[in-house]
Amino acid sequence: MLQILFRSVDYWIVEKPAGMSFHAESEELGVMQTLAISYPDQSFYPVHRLDKMTSGLLIVACHAAAAAEFGKMFENHEMEKRYLALSAKKPKKKQGTISGGMAPSRRGQWKLTQDNENLAVTQFFSSAFQGLRVFIVRPLTGKTHQIRVALKSLGSPILGDLRYSGEGADRGYLHAYSLQFHWRGEMKSYLSLPISGEHFSSELSDFIATQFDESLLKWPGKK
């Protein structure tokens, strides 16, 4: 079920569950349609989206001016986003930056290329936890399937992401858990750890809080 975490006159922060599309698919309601039906007196404008398998935080603008402002923010890479991902495979490297062009591949997939056309840049840290690999991911660009392709390129496809050769699971283990940005002169920060999924446990949340303390992480190239 879609959850409303924050409301203002300019934007709402909602949490999308895994398995819900952003836009409607056949008879299934998407995020925007669900909001429109649930809050008929409120206008909503899409700002960014999450893949169907991905859960987590979304910004939805409440008027066109706010949508345009957020659009510029994303275009100028002024939105700080963090994702959590799990994999059953050990990565080729524990932390670093994955950079490359993104090009369509077969069966609805995307792939990394050696050129800079449609450039995707993804930074990450990882750590072992209970037989799995936990990733905290910072995308510096917002390309389709960017994180899913990046982790596959490391040899660590996301658990449950069958499209990119991940091992089978009860859900795709990718969650957008943090958003941070400036709005009207104030720093806004929103955080929501995942709660749905067999492997997104309370023990994992405790591990993330200690292992990936944002104040202690030194992101590649971060000043």
C-alpha cells in the first residue's frame, strides 16, 4: 500500500511498495492513479519515478511550479539520493564508482558501454551480512535501470532482479531510502528504511545504521 510520509503545499513524500508501477498497468493502479483516486481534491505532478520492483521514497509535486523546480534540481544533480540493495553475489570490488554509457539491450534490458553517451555514474559502498552483500548506493545520474545495471556489472546482480540475472527471491531487493535537498532555503532530509521482504529485516536495519553511518562515509569525489 502506498504510504504518505510528508505533506506540504508544494510537495508530498510518499513511499512506494515493491511491485507497484509508477503509472497504471492494465488493471493495476500505479502511484499517480492511486494518489488521484485517494485525494481527488489535490493536484499531483510527477517529479521522478522508481522501477516497479523498487520500493521507497518518491517526491510528488503539488503544483506545476514546484514540479518545474524539482525538475531543474534533478537536472543539475542537486538531489542527494541513497538506495539500499542486496545481492547474493560478492562484488568485484567492495566500494567505488561505476561509470559508463547506457544503451538498450535485449529483452527490455540496458547495458553499460565504454563511451560517454547517455552517461551513468553510480557510487557505492558494500559489506557482507548474513551470507548476502549489502550495498548503499549513491546515483549521480538518473538513468533507466542504472543501479540494477551497475551492480550486475560488478558481478552482484540485485537479489530478486530476474531481468538482470539476480537470484530468485520474494521481491527485488532495491529500496530508495534517503532523499536530501534544499527547498526554500532549508535543507530537507527524508529517511525510510525498508520493512517489506524476507531479507529486509530489523537486524539488517540495525546493521545499516552502524555500518553505513552517513556522517562517516567518504563518498568518492565528495567534498
